[in-house]
Amino acid sequence: MTAESVSAEGFAREGLAVLRDIAESAREEVAAAAALVADCVRADGVIQAFGTGHSQALVLELAGRAGGLVPTNRLSMADLVLYGGDDPSVLADPLLERSEGVAERLYGLAGPSPQDLFVIISNSGVNNVVVEMALHAKEQGHRLLAVTSLAHTRAVPSGHPSGRKLADIADVVLDNRAPRGDALLDLPGGGSVCALSTLTGVMLVQMTVAEAARLLLDSGERPPVYVSANVPGGFEGNLELERRYAGRIRRTAS
């Protein structure tokens, strides 16, 4: 890649090329992911979404947003403070996501039902808390959907004692096509700039939601979908939909 490629136009060109590839080549994996989501909704389950770091952007893409499915719940490291009573200083530990036992505790604070689907998002798919959450979810009998970079995860060792990675554990894997290290544009003399995984992850997540909605419609069911709270009646309508999942989904200000 030349220095001229490091530009707005360069990122748009390269990023759109990956998005086009996903639109064409990810149909089977998206169909499999959508089937998990639709099955969960039909079974009165909740989609439990978890990620750390910048992967939380995709968790927010799934859980509690306008145009998204109502039976969704966001699992976060902040739950240790919000629901677990820990001192906020615990979140200042940069190694928290590598600590043993954190995922099992987060799982317990969420109190999932057996029919709930877990969606775990991690570009590398190797951090301890991500692998631990995946293993614990499967041990508890949940189906598991992963969004990760296969190029990255295959190039690095696992941070979990088992040596396993998120992609090894999931029932279905959505490959975000991000390169190792995530950044897309090579810099002259080494290094790279402009992360890709959020852009492609959003594409995969929204394709999955759209396909799951189609499956529900095809079976005569109306997908339980949020309306923007910033349109007349939207907030009140959303509260009515949320009552079906009272005590099972959490909505916070952030």
C-alpha cells in the first residue's frame, strides 16, 4: 500500500470493498446466526450480548437501540459496580478483562434463562474474560454466537488457561474480516491506521437482525422491535413491549 492510500478516500475504498465482500460471501453464516436469534425470540428468550473495550459498540448495536430487537440485554464490566456492589475503582484496572472469575460473576448478575442466546463480540477472541464467558455460557446450555476476526484470532495465542478461543467455542461465528491488529491502512515504514472491526461488525449484526426479522415474519410472528424514543409515542410503546421481559432486560442511561 502506498502513502497515497492513507487517506479518507483510501479508507472508504478499502472499507467498502470489505463490506461488499461481507454482503456477498457471508450469507450462510448470517443465515445461521439469524436462525439462532429467531429461535431465541420464539422461545421467549433474551439475547445476552457481551463484549469489552471497543467491542461494546457492537453490544450497543444489538441491545436497546431503535430498530433493534426488544429482548436484548447488555452485559458489561460495569455491571460489577452497577449491580454487584463493587467499588468503581475496580473498573480502573487495565487487566480486569484478563482476571479469572469475572465472567462467571457477570453471568450470575445477569441471571439468564436457559433459552437465552449469548452473543459475544471480540475482535481477537482470546482475552480471558471473553473465553471464560463463552465457556460458562456453553456449560450452562446456552447457544452461542460469536463476532470476531478469524484472521486475528488465528494469529495470536489464547489468554485463557484452556488455550481455547472464542471461535472454537461458538455454535456460529461471524467473521468481521478485520486484519490482524484491526487497523486497515498500512503506514509507510511500518504500522497501520484506521480500525475496521466496528464498521464490519455493525454490517454483520444488522444483517443478522434483518434476516432474523424475516424468519419471524415468514412464520407469522411480528418481531418485537424498538421504535425511536424520539418520535411521538415511541417511548410509551417501547415500555409496553419491555413489560413482556420485565426483570430480564436492563436499560441504563449509558
